[in-house]
Amino acid sequence: MAKDYKKLAEEIVNNIGGAENVTHLEHCSTRLRFSIKDQSKVKMDDLKKVSGVMGVVKTGTQTQVVIGNDVIEAYDEVIKLGTFEAGGTVADDKDDKQNVGFGEKVLDFLVGVFQPLVPAIAGAGILKAFLSLFVLVGWLSNTSPVYTLLFNAADAALYFLPLMVAATMSKKLNMNQVTAVAIVGVTIIPSITNALANGIAVGSFTLQNIAYAYQVFPALLIVGVLYYVEKFFNKVSPKAIRIFFVPMMCFIIMTPLTLFVLGPLGFNIGQIITVIILWLYNTLGWVAVALLAAILPFMISMGMHKALLPYAVSSITNAGFEVLYLPASLAHNISEGGACLAVALKTKNENLRAAALSAGISGIFGITEPALYGVTLQHRKAMAGVVTGAFVGGLVVGLAHIKAFVAMGPGLAGMAMFVDPANASNIVWAFAGFAVSLVVSFIVTFILFKDEA
């Protein structure tokens, strides 16, 4: 029987306080993410009871409605309800007076900026990984025109990462997106890149030679300061000339500020963060991966894992790989799948069996929200299986020093993200961690789980 996505959308919007209570809407692979003006108007209990809703997560100003694999169909119906624009935004949030903690605001901001980037980064990264795999097994030459064309096309998603960050961040801050992208574009325009390489000196001060392509943190700082510059000139500029005067003043002020201060500062912040994480990894080693894998289900349930995404993207663009968060995510994701398959096999509840089977398959392919919210968080014995499987699987990938080369949710469909042309055993050990996580979580859950009265 076909699902009634229109009815689902109407019930969701009604229970979040109506479209007028939404300042921003977007979706990820399984969730509708509503930025809410007044969380007191959200009917959490009623929202959870809506047929087609797997769970609801409230983080700061966001209410995240877990839909599962049908999220795109649900999203398409939600934006047809009248006040939602196709880009996912509604009225701005000037009137948002919620008393939200600083940490929650930061988390909501990071999700708004980085979540929209994930599909392009993941798709391009997996394409590069498959190309590397084909070269590794001899199916393709890295000097062939096909390889050169596709590899460089996929590389564009990371090369222009500063511009993509500028676009999503300016949208999140309700700024002029085109101006933000253009000003961040100053850092990667070839003429300035070449000038930096040849040395630009102003008096006794020489600009730091930085290749800003692939970078995250410089764009974050540039757009953050631009927000206040643009806001100031919008306020003081005569309306008759605002359309060109405000962007002109933004260019005049932000260009030297970007090249002299914000760009170098952001670049060095990114370098320092990567060095610190790698130092922690080298110091704590496999224990860090195993522990992170074990606590990931609880971090995901609160949305806290999104705070690690900027680091993961920065690590891949700076160091070329990531060794902590993504390997830990592999162990956790597969453990969610294994636990759900055990529940599906053990339970006598037909509804739970159907939900667990579907969620288990999704988990194995790297989509964990249906498993997490639909099954494991609701059954402690299943969660015990997830944590055990994730920890043991994390030990395997941690001890093997697995490297990930694509910022995406690890799963069966994306195992090419662990292809290392310089180390063929990297993906072999990744599959070993995959198998261990699946088997351990399945066995522990199958032994412990019992249908509850």
C-alpha cells in the first residue's frame, strides 16, 4: 500500500506549531530538520505518534523528525504547504527569542552549515575512491583520459569547498549569498593564488603563502565577519544606493581583512585542530576509536556527532585522510545493522520484525537513524549489543590504524571510502572491522534480547 506523504507532511507541520513556527527547513538522509521559533508550540508526544515518523529529536532551536528512507518524498510534500520555499527556508528568525544555550546554538549552526555539504562531498569522494580502486586492481590507468576527467570532476567538490561553505553559511545567517561567495572567492581566484605564491609584501609585512582551496575554517571566519560588515552598511546606507554600495563596501573592507588576518588565522586554526586530533589518536591509539564507536549511538541521539563533521572534512582536505571519527562510525553503523537483524530474527512481534529488518539493512548500508530511533534506543538489550559490537569492531579498526578518505557515513555501499592506493590492506582491515562489528552485535543482541510485555 502506497504511503500518503501529503497526509504525513500535514500532520508533521501541524504538530510542530504550523509553518509560521518554522524559520528554516532542510533534510538529510533520514530526517526533516526544522529550525523552530518557539519550541513550546511543538507537540512532541503527538508528533511521535504520527504514522511514518520513526522518532523526534529536539536539539537547541531544531526539531528533527526522523522519517527514514522516505525522507525526500516527505520533504517534497512539506514544501508544498504554502509558506516553504523550494530552498528550504521560510520567514527569517528575527523574532526568535528562545532561551537556548550556547552549545545548542553552536550545534544548530554547524548542522545548518555542514549538513547540506555532505551529499556533494560524499558523492565526489566515493567516485574518487572507486577510481583509485579501479587503478589498484588494474582496471584503469591513472594516466587515461577517463580517469583524468572523472577524478578532476570529483575533486571540484573539495577544491571549491570554501565557496560551498560560504553559500551554506550565508544562507544560515540570512545574508546575501552571492556577495559572501564572491568575497570568499577572493582566496582562490588564480591571480591572487599566484601572487601569494610569488610573495606579496605590504611594507615589511609579507602575506602568508596559503593555498585556500579545500579549506573550511578560513571561509567560516570570513563569512562570520562579513555578516557584521554587511549588517552595518545595510543599516547606514541610503536605500537608493544600497544595492551596489553595500557589496562594494564589503569588498573594500573584507578583501584586505581576509588576506591579512582572517584567511591565515582560519587556515592555522584548521591545521592546529588536525594536529591535536592526530596527537590524541597517536597517544590513545586504538582505545580512542573503540571508545568513540561505543558512545556514538548516544551522541547521534542528541545530535552531538555533527560537531565532529567540520573536523573530519578539514582532516581529509588537510591531511588527506581521517583516522578517528569515520573508522569509529564504521564500527557503530554496522553494529546497529547487526543488532536490528538479531531483533528481527528473535522477536515474535510482526511490526517490530518488519521495522527491525528494514532498519538492519539500512544500518549495514550506513543509514543508522531508522535502526537507532526505531529499534535500539527503545530496547536496552539491543543497545547493549550495539555498544558491544561497536567497541569490539572499533578495537579492530583502531589497532589496524584504518584511514578513511571520504567524509560520509560508512556502510556497505561506501566501503570504497577506505581504499588507500598506498596501502592495499587498509580496505581489507576495514572489511574485517565491518565483519567483527556485525557478528558481535548480532550474537550479543540475539542472546540478550527478549520481547517485552
